Amino acid sequence: MEDLETLRAKFMDSKPAPIPEEAYEPRHSRRRRTMREEHALPAWGLWVIGLALVVVASAVTYYYFGEEAVLRSMPDVLKYIGIVIVGIAALVVYFLPTIVAKSYHVRRSGAILALNFLLGWTFIGWVGAFVWSIAEVESQ
């Protein structure tokens, strides 16, 4: 039987087996995602944000200048076109959480639609549906 000092000298002098380089490097090098891929909004998201700004700007203009000043300064055709554009923009912004969920084929898009439709008018419900749709997209 070997004594403790002999065993210690034997194992302390020996070098461990070399670790292969494959153990340190990942097998599959992950491709870095581009800025467009990192965000949950689709490519047309900037258009939706622009429409939201149009809705807010028209509401502020209408409130600040009053109904008569705004309506007197526009021809009749522009009044109706403006009403249609603002209405479509308002609908797109209102259903934005559902649009994001449907465009990314989220599994619970029906529940997001129900929350958006029933509670979206409370703003808390809209924010909740929007966060839920983006969280579902990010988890995929």
C-alpha cells in the first residue's frame, strides 16, 4: 500500500487529460438576428403608428380649434374623406393587438380578439391585449 505522500506526489505531478476544443465552442453558430427580426411588430407597423398619430393629431386639432373652424376651412369632399380615413385609422389602432396576434399566428389569438373587442375601449384592456399579443409572439 502506498502512503499518502506518494499518492499526492503521483497525482499532483500528472496533468489532466486535455479537453477538446469542441467542448468550448457551440456546435451550431447562431446567426445574429437583424433589427427587423428582433421586434414583434411586422413591417407595416410603422404605418399603423403613423395612422395612430393621424388620429391623435386630428382629435387635438378638432378639440383646439373647435368644430366650426375645422369644418368651415375644408371643402365637403375632404370632410368625408377625412372622416373615413380617421375612422379606418381608429379601427386599425383599436384592433392592433388582434392584428399582431393574427399576423404571427399566435395560438391564443381568439382570446386576444375577445379581450380586445370587449375590453379594448377601457385602454387598460387594450394595453393588456397588446402586451399579451407581443408576449405570445416573443415566446414563439
